[in-house]
Amino acid sequence: MVSRMFRLVTEVDKARRDLLRTRLRETNTVASSTLRSLRGTPHEREFPLHVWVLDEGGGLAGGLVGHTWATWLHVTYLWVDARCRGAGLGSALLTEAERTAGDERGCAAARVETWDFQAPDFYTRHGYEVMCVIPDYPPGITEYTLVKRLGRRQPV
């Protein structure tokens, strides 16, 4: 019988994180024909997608930060300044991100996570469907994951 010693370490280590990510990616690629088919294509990597609304003075009135990957748009942040809400800026930001993702990057779907006090109703009004609800994440708040199928488009 071979005895091995293991040590659990709780520390932030960027080099180990990068190595772990590489090894997990390799394992996933071997296990999934879908992920294997992405290798060497434009959909293999995450590409940032940012859309901004600037006021007359060039200040930030709102914005959407996300990325595209594997024919998906992932909306990470969408925010509109309180003074500008109700003017359709959030809808314009989301519509432009979806258009760019679909028309220019060939994305077929979009996803977003939002909290109950933020914008789940906004996203459902824009055709997103609730896929996951996590109550008490963080405590006292409910998190929603929503998904929308975009029209299948070819990149320009």
C-alpha cells in the first residue's frame, strides 16, 4: 500500500489558478465533442462586448458590459443612471448588445443573472425566460438566471 501526504492550502495563487484553468479546459475538451468543435474557431475565446450611452457632456449615462463565447452573449452588467431611467436607455443598450452579438458574432442566445430588486421584469419584457432561481443568494435576496434565444444569424 502506498501512502501519500496531501496538504490543503487556502491562499490566493494566480499561477495555480491559471494551471488549474488550463487543466480543466483540457479535461473538458477531451470529455465534450461540443467543446472540441469550438477549438480553433472564433467562438473558442471570450470576446468583450461593451455598449455605452453618453450624455451631452460625454458623461456616462448608462452602459452594458458583457462578452460573447460559444455562440452566447453573456450580459455581465447593465446599468442606467437614475436620472436617465424611463427614457428607454436600458432597452437600447440591451437591443444593441443583442444585435451586435447576433449579427456580427453569430450568437444564437443570451444569458444574464440579476437580483430580485434589480431587473428580472425588465429582462422578461425583452423576451428572456427565467431558467434558475436561487433564493437567499446573498441572504435576503433572490438571484435569477434568464436566457433568451436570439435569431440565428451568420457573422458579417
